[in-house]
Amino acid sequence: MAEASFRLEQEQGRYAPHVRPVNELVDELCRSGDAWMPHVAPVHGGVKARVLTVLRDPGPKTQVGVGSGFLCVENDDPTAQTQMELMAEAGVAAGDVTPWNAYPWYINAAPRAAQLEAGVEPLRRLLLLLPRLVAVLLQGNEAHSSWDRLTKRHPDVARRPQLVVRTFHPSRGALHTPDPDIRAARVAHRRDAWLEVGRALAP
């Protein structure tokens, strides 16, 4: 998002047809709660996405004035950079993906159990907006918990994607361990998860 022309393009396309239903859902969730959440950048697939990625919560670079105001793999932070690199290696384009979070409102902290519960209904509603969905990639423990909660409450919706893959969060924090072998295994696990998603999208 450092490039001004790209950022302007995203801002102008905030309600482009493919992301309008998703970003109108975001608007509704912002109005109905006490917290803000970022829109999904139009560089992503929106309702045309074949992959849904679920992370923990929106990071600082999604904030308006601090960052882009969007969930986007082009955000200027290390997590987004890692995500872009993993996607590129797997042959998954930004337009194939819609990003989301277990707790979609901005808190920049680990969601509590009640907050993860609150994130289930937005996740359910988002899934119903994605008719082309093939795979869901759950990145990090909070995302795993979110999906387990969804599956328990709405098993019919959880069955919609053909593939559900679980792996570690793409942040540096997911690699914080003194054991280099464990760290290497987590890096490989993230890579393999994206490669599995990429294979699912192949013709």
C-alpha cells in the first residue's frame, strides 16, 4: 500500500461489485457494534473468491490513518509480506482470496473466548456470500477455534468448502521458539498448507 496510485485505486474500488456485498457486511457490523473493522481491499476476490483465509484479528496497518484501512496482502507489514510470499509460491493470486479474521473488529490483541464467539456469526454470514468457495485456510489457534465454533453451531455452513486447512499464523510471533527445528517445521507447515490450497484451485 506504499504506492499512492495503488492505494487510491483500492479506496476508489471500495464498493466495486465483487467486494460490495462483503464491505456492506463490514459496514453493518461496524454500525451494530461498538468497534471498527477494516474493509476488504478490492484487489481481493470478494464474492468471487475461491479461498477464504482466516487469521486472528486486524493488525495495526489495517487502521485508517495508521495504515491502509483495508484487509490486504499489500499492507506494509511483515505478516502481509509473508502471506504474499506464501501465496506466490503456491500460485494463488490476491484475486483468488478473501481475507477475514476470527475476531473481525479491531482490537490488536488476542481475542478472548467471548470475542471468538462473537466472531462466529460474521464468519457464517461471510461464507454465505462466497458461492465459488473451494478452500478455507485457518491460520493460527484463534482461527482454528473460530472454525470449530462455527462447525458446532452451523455444521451445514461449515461443510460448504471442499477443503479446510489448518496451519500457523503468518506472523513472526508464530515462530517464537528457541528450538530451531520447531521453528523450521512451522515454516514448512505454513508453506505446505498454502501449496495444498493452491493444488485445490488447479484446473
